[in-house]
Amino acid sequence: MADSHTLKLTLKRGALVAAANWPVTIIQAVADSLFKLLVAAPLVGGIFLVALVVGAEPVALMSLEWRELATTIAASLLSRPLVLIAWVAALGVVIAGGSLFVFLIKGGAVSVLVRGERIAGPIEQPPLLPEVIARASAFSVAAFIDGAQALFQRYARLGLILMGVYLASGIAFVAAVSASRSAGLAMAALVTAMFVAWITLINLLYLLMQIVIAADDCSVTSAVPRVSAFLRRERRSVAAVFLVVLVLVVFATGASILATAALGLIAFVPLFGLTVLPLQLLAWVLRGLVFQYIGLTSIGAYLKLYREASTGLVAGHQPEAVETRPGSGHGVKPAHVS
């Protein structure tokens, strides 16, 4: 019961810190949407490129079932290496540029939440009043920009490492699936499930690295042992927060799918079909905001756990060296160096 109560307060604090800094949710949602639109541009352009190479109509290609479309694009580009190289280069430039933009925005968002969680006080305790929640508000345009500038290089370095892990994992997954074809669908499903679990774990470690880098204002290398010590000390609490957030994401995804299906049915109703487009846009915006808010809530919860773990190290007389960058001052000093 005590663990359940502590988990509830931890998640409540994370949700309130994210709510108090609500502009960060909007900024994150806009940045995520822009990144998806940037990546979609060369993908859609690839269809027109294949149409020009093959001599087919783009509309005819778009009408193909997705497996046939993927096979047609792959076969067409592989038969013309120069076209394939040009398309891959364009896609690579867009992904690299978009990723750097996301890293920049993420630095500003996490830095604001770090400050907000530090100055919030016991906002998770009743009474829950607007002026109490406002204590956690740390957002300003200047603070966001300063945090983004201070963390950009380290977040970009960490992001490049993540991309490398993604690439290696993807190659290993394709190789494993190809090798397991003879074993049947059950083995392929098991390999896919293991791959999804592995990527989920990598994403959690990546998020914790971002949090520790911002909270302690340390380098990527210095953050590795701190994250390891944090997980050893608070593994049960981190796992509990992770599972609750995962359940929320699953439910939000299910609700999004149901809403999309319902809007699709409305499109067949005379007169009301004209309202589908604005409703779809509204649902798309709400979906982005909800998912970003859930993500920022998890950051606030992990920040609370990390701050308490740092305080516990002091109580246990286990100090840890802290590396700070002269003149930055954008991170939050951990409790054991205060």
C-alpha cells in the first residue's frame, strides 16, 4: 500500500510539473509534427520519383496495397543505383536535420522541467490549488532558449549514439527474421516481440540519460555511471513508473485508433461527411498533445525519483563526483552537492 501511495504521488507530481509548464507540451507537439512532416516529404517524393523512373502514374502507385507499393518502389530503385543513392541521400539529410532540430527542442524542454521540479515544493500534497501548481512554473522563452543552447551538443551526441544503436538493432532484427523464416511464424513473432522490448528498453535508458545530463549538467560519459547507480537504487520505482506510463500510452493509442475509425464512418454519412476533415485535424492535434503530455509527465516523475536517489546517497555517505561545465549553470545541481 505504501509503495502504491508513493507511486501515485510520484506520478501526480510529474503530471503537475508538466501541467504547470504547459507551453513545453505545445512546443514538443509542434516539433514532433514538423519532424514527421519533414520525413514524409522524401517518402512521398520517392513515389513520384519511382513514377518518373517506371513511367507509371503516381495515383496508380498510391492505389496499390502497401506490400505491392513497397515491392514496386524497392525493385524500381534497386534496378537504378544512382536513383536509389539520390533518394537515400535525400532521406538521410532530412532525418539528420530533423533529428538535430528535435534534440535542440528536447534540451529546452527537459531543462525547463528540471527547474520546475526543483522549485515546485510539495505540490503533490493537498490542497491542490492553482497557486500551488503555479510554483512549478519555470517556463519562459529566454529560459527555454538558454536550456536548449546549453544541452544541444550533449543531446546531439547522445542522439547520434541512439541512432547508431537503432541502426545496429534494425540490421540484427532483419537478419534474425530472415534466419527464422524456416522455423515458422511463431519464431518470427517471438523475434519481433524481443525486438520491440529491446527498443523500448533502449528508449527508457535514452530518456534517463537525458534527464541525468540536464539535472547534473554533466557530460554523456559522466551520465552513464549515474544512470546505472540510479537504476540499481530505484529499479522498482522506475519500473513501476515505466509500466504505468506504458499502460497510459497503450490506452491513448487505442482511443486514437477508435476515434480514427469513428471519423471514417462519419465520412460515409451525407452532409456530415464534410465535417470529417476539421474533426480529423482536431483529433490529430489532440493526439499529439496527449502523447507529449504523457511523456513530459514521465520526465517529471523520473526527476523526482532521481532527486530523491541523490539525496539518499548523501544520507548513506556515498557521494559521487559531479562534473559541471564552467559558465553553463543551466543544469540543476543534485542534492548531494548542494
